[in-house]
Amino acid sequence: AAARVAARLAEYGGRLRLAVRGPSPGGIAAEEIARALDVPLLVAMRPEPGLARSVEAGRAPGRPRGPLAAAARTVLAELAQLTGV
């Protein structure tokens, strides 16, 4: 499924980057996924404890210093670099 999504996104001509949450149940590393998809790995993050519970309760997801926040900062920094902001 990820390969199909990556191929479809590549049709739009942008620079693809991969964000992976792990560890995977089968033990596949984020780097292995990136190699299999031939998409550079931008960020790998561990699960955010309590994320589903927070979202279901209508609270803002994640913690300011949690893995989701760190991954979001990485993604935003990459976007800022690409757009010159």
C-alpha cells in the first residue's frame, strides 16, 4: 500500500520524504521501509503514549516534548527549507 501511495505522489513531481512510526509489529526498521520504497527517510518516531486517548477525548494530540512533537518539528523544518520560509 505504501508503495502505491509513494508512486502516486511521485506523479505530482514533488520531493517525497518518509515519516515512519515504529517499531513495526514485524520488526521492520524505518530505514528498511525507506529502502524498499526508494523514498528518503525524513523522520522515524516511536509511538506517542496516550495519543489515541487524547484524540478521542478531544484534547490536542501529543506532548510538547513527546515523539510526535519532535517528528512534527522535523517535518516543519524540512518544509521551511523547501519553501524558503
